[in-house]
Amino acid sequence: MTEYSIALVGSKDLGDLLPLMRAYCDFYNASPTDRALLALATALVDDPEHEGLQLIARDSAGRAAGFATVFWTWSTSNACRIGVMNDLFVSENARGQGLADRLITACRSECSRRNARRLTWQTAPDNLRAQAVYERIGATRETWVDYWLDA
């Protein structure tokens, strides 16, 4: 089994992070520009305490194998700061080895470190593989229905 390390994304990691972000967007049939993806990642690198952060997983040879993004917000109904895991992605060749579990654990640790009392996230209704991971680690399934509007 391959060993992986997980670290906070820094400016040196952006070149390796971009293909993972692109693959994540491709999975969800989204097509932001590389420039927009790098702008997002740079904003997080520049202000991880207020904006959010990204974590990158690398194999023992240093190759990027996955990433997660957490944004900070507040929950009135829980009266606390929360982390929203907006992205979780593991490259095809690294799946099935527990890396998603480790990335989620690392996100939880970052939440705790920043006094966010809860980590929340969502996934597509048809992403059964991800749902299996979330249920395996003991996550609670919500019943909310999401809506959005362009600003």
C-alpha cells in the first residue's frame, strides 16, 4: 500500500494542485478557467485563517494524489464557526487506499485547530462511491435540499 503525506497547500504547490482541481471540475462537468482556479487557490494560500484552506496529498515520490478544500463560515443554528469541505478529490490511481478518509480527518483537524466546531460537506446524489466513504467514517447524512442563484 502506498504511503501518503498531507500538507497545507502553499504557493509552491499550485502547479501540482491545478491538475487535481481540473480533474475534480471535470468530474462534476464544471469548466472554470485555470486562471480562476488558481485565483481561488491563491486566495486561500494568502488567508487561510479567514478564507479557508486547501490540503494536498502526495505519494512517497512526491506526486500529488488528492486534495481537499475547506471554507470558513458560521452556523446560526449551531451558534458556532464551521468548516465547509467544499471539495474532496482523490486521483483515480490513489482511490481505494483510505486517502479520502485521511483527507477528511485532516480537514477535521484543521477545523479543530481554528475553533470551528463542525465540518460539513455535500456531494452529488449519484456519487455513491463518495457516500460510501462518508457513511463508513460515521458521518451524519443531512436531509436539506440545496438551491442557488447567480449573484
